[in-house]
Amino acid sequence: MKRIGLLSDTHGMISQRIFRFFDEVDEIWHAGDIGNVETAEQLSAFKPMRAVVGNIDDHNLRHMFPEILRFYSEEVDVLMVHIGGYPGHYESQVKNEMIHHHPPQLFISGHSHILKVIYDEKYNLLHINPGAAGNSGFHKVCTAVRFTIDRKDIKDLEILEYDRTKFDHD
């Protein structure tokens, strides 16, 4: 059993609320737009981290992390990209090359700054976009997600949500 902390779009800023929310997780997964190497190092020093780069991430982060990550966590096949869309509106490359022919059980993307948890009946997969955890962008609410993977089951999903104007406040 693994507890996962999932976030995206930190854009180089992390609230202390994220660290408290992820205190009991085993791993952190970052769905891109990390923002800078310092943010990646801060998260990696806190918990083991898997990440993909996003469209704002520079060459330094591109040397550290891939654009696409496909892996197993427990017995769950996971696909993570930054710009991937969501059920019914997948990005064409993601849909054609990675979802249509060999769908994962869990598809994670970021980029939109909009929290979404959607089950795709057509491809029998769960899609999670954790929204935006950073303080840069159009979003008014910062979000992050944590959940448990227990063998083949994805369960116990919880959401952290707080007003962006109170980014560093308790």
C-alpha cells in the first residue's frame, strides 16, 4: 500500500500547507510546471518524488525529469504528462499514442490549473488533474490531492483546497 501526494503547477512556489498535507504520504508525484530546480529539490528532500516537466520548466528541469512518465505503482499502471487533457478532450498525441492503444489505469495531467477527478468509462481509467498548487496563474484556489494505491485499488482520495490570497497563511 502506498500513500501518494499529487500536485501540479507549483511555478516555483510551495505553501507550507502542502508539506503538512503530504506529511503522511510515501511519495510525491508532480504533474509539471515545477518552476525551478530549488522547488524540485525541496520536494525531493521531503519525500521521494516522481515528476514530469511542464511547458514553463527550463532546460535544467528538463535534464532532471521526462515529459512523459509511465510506471507501475503497486499494481496500477500510471501515465503522467503535463499537457494531456481529460476524458473526452484528450490531447491528440496522448490519446493516439498512449491512451487509445494501451490505456493506463490512472492518467494524471496538470496544466489547466483546474482540479478534476473523472472516471473515463470508454478507456476504463481514472483521470486526475490536481489543479494548481502554486501562486502563479489565473486560479483563485490552490489545490493538491492525496490518495492511496492498495495493490490494484485507488482509494481514499482527499483534496487540499485553500484561497490563493492566503497562500502562506494558516
